Amino acid sequence: YPGGTRNDRFVDEVRAAGLEPGRPVYCLCRSGVRSMAAAEALTAAGLGPAYNVVDGFEGPHDAAQHRTLGGWKNSGLPWRQG
């Protein structure tokens, strides 16, 4: 959550963006924690099916506090920067 605060308008904003019930939506964040909450909120609101990308884009921290474990990027899935 940016600044550590939750967006209480999230579901309404997704509806306003045009997501229709029954249309799949995939949620992705850096670690998979915020996107899990997003997918759960959308599902509870009757939107989706909503899916969470497990471990997010960069995955959890390793012992050195770097994000090298799991996640989309570290699993070798396609991505590009810039």
C-alpha cells in the first residue's frame, strides 16, 4: 500500500474503469501481498474471477534482504524494463 495506507475506493475504482462481473482479472504487485488483498477484495465484491500472481513480480526477500527468490522476474518469465 503506498504510504502504508489502503485504498478504500479500490473496488469502486475498478468498477468505474469498466471491469465487468465474470471477466477475469489478474492482480500483481512487487511481492504478492498487496495483490492478494486486491484479488480477495474484487472476489468479495463479485468481480472477476480475480487471480493473484503468487510471489508478485520480484518475490520475497532472501537472507540479504534482496528480492531474488521467486516472483515473475526471478522465475525467468518474460518482462522488460523501460
